[in-house]
Amino acid sequence: MNKKTVHDIDVENKRVLVRCDFNVPLNDQGVITNDLRIQAALPTIRQLLEQNAAVILCSHLGRPKGKPVDSLRLDPVADRLTALLDRTVRKLDQVVGPLVTEAVEAMRPGDVLLLENTRFEAGEEANDRELSQELANLADVYVNDAFGAAHRAHASTAGVAEFLPAVAGLLLGKELEMLGTALEEPKRPLVVILGGAKISDKIGVIENLLTKAEQILIGGGMANTFFRAKGYETGDSLVEEGSVDKARDLMERAGDKLVLPVDVTVADAFSADAQTRTVEPDNVEAGWRILDIGPRTISLFKETIDEAGTVIWNGPMGVFELEPFAQGTFAIAKALANADAMSVIGGGDSASAVEEAGVSDAISHVSTGGGASLEFLEGRELPGVAALDDK
């Protein structure tokens, strides 16, 4: 990675604005149900505090669309940070403005402030120059540690970097290093596993990785569109009709490199109580829908994983939220955990799956950014990374 990181700057007695990804899930009572993204930000925050910096944290949460939404305030995040850091994290009710400026000017080295949800500001998602300047005026240095938002050109992820020395945090640096190594310098063979509902979300990834990977294994709902492209009847399965021609083109170009399921689990309803059976993918009857890969496909994919040097996985193999259709996804998670290969999970549902399967600790790298990792795998430049200072 040719971008500067927190290792390349002196922050002693300086105010440091850190863009984190605290977009954590909350229940109906506003209680955080999974704090992994907060935990992931701690190494950078702690390093800055150890170097005697005053730390100003900012993040978005949810989609408030440019105006305050009480259920999306960051107070629960401040409470969790206070507990995890074992020091008071003062939460402000604004992102910018006179009260924020006053609080920041009163900060001393070792203090930690958390600004309000950046997306309460209409200028955040518009990458408004004035908002970017106001954010920059709060600090001497900018650190982006929010890989999960690095694919967004927003005021707090890209715009602010125009006005301050701007470097990557430890989490962002690790994400770029691990994903970059898996893509550009993998131990061979490189195997890519792609799932999820829609092929349209993954077309760019497949096209980029056709030139890099030895094999691309396809599962999840996106496989159905490939089946339709092969002329199979798919019953009531989810199919993206507008992507059938593209799927056919990808198969022709990929040849044996692209591997589809050889059997599938089908159900007569989208329900945990549905009747299920295992069939070959060209034998799905009307009224039935494909909701998981089958046992022969699991065995085939496991054999490929066992022989791999590097595996990148993005997207579940089935509707793993429903127990009868979780077997394929959890089997792949466990196969990766037991493999000798370097394993990289591309965030989102795949990250949730390895956590639910209890094997996160056995994976080489679990990304914190679903959308960002997907765009990285497509080979696209991430605005939040491009804005940082080069080494």
C-alpha cells in the first residue's frame, strides 16, 4: 500500500480527527447487538492516545438522509467506547458548529470526543466542500479508519482529506494489505467463492477475477441466473432476467474456470417450515425454488478449497438465515477454517456467516466492509483511499 498510515505521522499534542465505521446494528431499544466494528477501531484509537493525541471520532449510522433521527444517534456507541477504552468518551449532539468547536478547543491530550452521526448533515453524502472544511477546522490531522465507508466519496471520508494531512488507520491499512495481497500476490491456486442473491452485484467482480483466479465457485441465488442462461427450468427461484445474457457471456469466456452447483436444495415455499428436497439444477419443478447448494456441491467446493493456496469468499451459498438452508454456507465457512489456504472473507453476510459458524478466529482476514470489499475486488479505486496522502 503506497498510502501513509498512522505509523508515518507524529501526533503528539495534536488534535486528530478519526473517521471510524460505527455503523453497528441496534435493536428496537437502541441497544447494540454486535460491536465488532467498534472493536475493530480500538487499535487505532489506542495508538493515537498512547502518542498523546486528542482524539475526535466521527462516523455515520444508518440512513438518516441528511437530518437528525433520534433512533440513529451515536449515544450507544459512546457508551460502548467508554467501557472498552476504560476512559470517558464525551458524545456531542452536533457534527459541526460553535458548540463542537468550543468542545474541541477545550480538549487536552488523551481526551476522546465523539461527534454526532455525520449523515445528520445534508452535506455529508453530497461531499459538500463547506462541511469538509468545517470538519477539517476541528483537527490538525485526519485519519481514515472506516474501510466500510471507503467506497463513498463523502465529506467525512474523502472531502476532509483535501484540507489536512490525511493517513490511513490501522484497520484500513490492514484491509488494503490483506485484500491487496489476496488479489495481486496470492499463493496459488487462487479460488474465489461468490454467492448472494444477485449476479448484477457481482458482474464486475467476476470480470476482474477471471484474469486473476484459477477457479470461481458460484452459489447462492446468483447461481439461478446462470442456470437460466444454460436453459434450465428454475421453478419459482429468484432469477435476474435482465442479467441472463450477461451470465451466458461470462460462462462462455470463463470456460471451466467458473464452477456452478451440481445439486441444489429446493423448497416449496420461502419458509423454515417448507418441504425440502435435493435435486439436480436442471430438475427444478414449478412451484419449487432453489434456496441452498446441495451435499454433492458442498463436497466439490470443499475439495477445491482444500487444494487452494488462497481463497476469497463473498456472499452466502443459500438463505442461511433460515436453518434448513444454512448447511451450504456453514459448510463452506468450516471448510475455510480447516484449510491451509490464506482465507479472506469479503464482509457483509459472509462475515456474519463465519461468526455464526463460530470459526471467525480461524479465518486469515474477515473484512469489515461488504460494499467496499466488493468494489475493491472489482478493481475500482475507493474514494476514501484515493484521498489519503501518498508515502
